[in-house]
Amino acid sequence: MDITFSFQDDDQPKTKKKKKNAPKTLYANVHRDTNIQDLHARWPCARPACGSSYCFVNEKGEHIPLSHEMIDVWAMSMLKGAEHSTLEKPPSHKSFDPSIISPVLHQRKEAQEAKKAAASTGVVGAADILTGFATLATALRAPAPAPALPPYPFMPHNIGVPPASLSLLPVARTAGPSLALEDFCSQYQVDLAVRQKLFDEGYKTSHHLQYATVLELKEVGFRIGEIASLKDAFARWSIPSD
């Protein structure tokens, strides 16, 4: 009968298992999740007519069903301080008050009303007509204006610079209303991870962010998909140039 013995070489190096680092938990996410839990505990609703697990009950006793999006907006607003919202006071947001409209829609509404007011006057005085003719004559005598420069003028040192160095603001569009960074990200559905990175880089408002370039964002660790989401948000936030 054959007997086989196996010996383990004590000098043979043993492989060490690498420890996996736990993913870093963002500071804002922790407090946001805590606020969401507090809101769930404060505003549960068991009334069948509401059809929602959570409802905010206003001063009139009316039940306002709270969707996941509304609770997320409320929790993020609480991070900015009690003057914006608390467990008892929801934020001033169109999700909670349909009468609130976005600043962009508000500007469009004012522009439409201004056009209607101008059209309703309808009567142009003789002095205005003469002034118009004088202005037209002056324009005809004036030299032709110089051609407008392109949005990104050609310079020798720009040769070979990739489009990734351009601004987030689309060409032929101007900045929209000035919003706090938290409000901008919430209104235009910017992911929480992207919000935290913007906070870490020191951006405070949407007008600050308009000067950021794609190249700068890549240098500080923004991924292509995250930059694409910011471009999409800027396309919806900005307004056409006149």
C-alpha cells in the first residue's frame, strides 16, 4: 500500500488579503438621511383617502400627500437652516405651493405681460414717428458695424485646445436667474454626489458655477456622466440671448 505525504514549505510566502475600504459617506448625505427619518416620524398618515404613507397637515387641517421627491426637497432645505424650513414648516417650493413658479417662468410671464401692455397702447405720436425717421436716417449714414466676434475667439495659444475646456454655459445662451447652489441642484435634478462635489469646490450659487469649465471639473475629479448632467441642467437653466 502506497502512502503519500505532503509537506508545506514554511518559507513559502503567504498571500495577504487586501482589506476593502468602506465607501466614504458624504457629510450632507448623512444629515439628509437623518432629516428624512425625522420627517417620516413626524408626518405619518393612515387616512385611506389620502393614498399616501406620509402627509403634511397645514393650518387649515388639509392633508398634503408627501411624495419621495417632496420629502427629499424638504430634507435638503432643512440643511440650510431653520429660516428655510423645519420639521413643522415645509420649504417655499412649488411642490408644496402650486402658486409658486420658477424664476424663469416668472420672467417669461412678465415679458409677455409687457408685450401685451405695449400692444394695447397702439397709438404712436407724430413726434415718435419723426424721431424714428431721424434715427433711421442716421443709421443709413453711419458706417457698417464691425462683425461680432465668435463666442470663443480664435487665438494662437488656443490651437489644439480640446472642446472640454469650454464653459458649461451653452453658446448663444445667457445665465438664468441667480439661485443658491442647493436650490439650483434641487430644481434641475442634479445628483447628490455631484452637489457634494460642487460644495467641496466652494461653489455657492448658479452664477458662480457658470464660470466653471469642463476641463477644470475634470481636473478635480468629476466624471464624464456627472459633467453631462451639469451641462443638461445649465441648458434648462439658461435663457436664449437676445
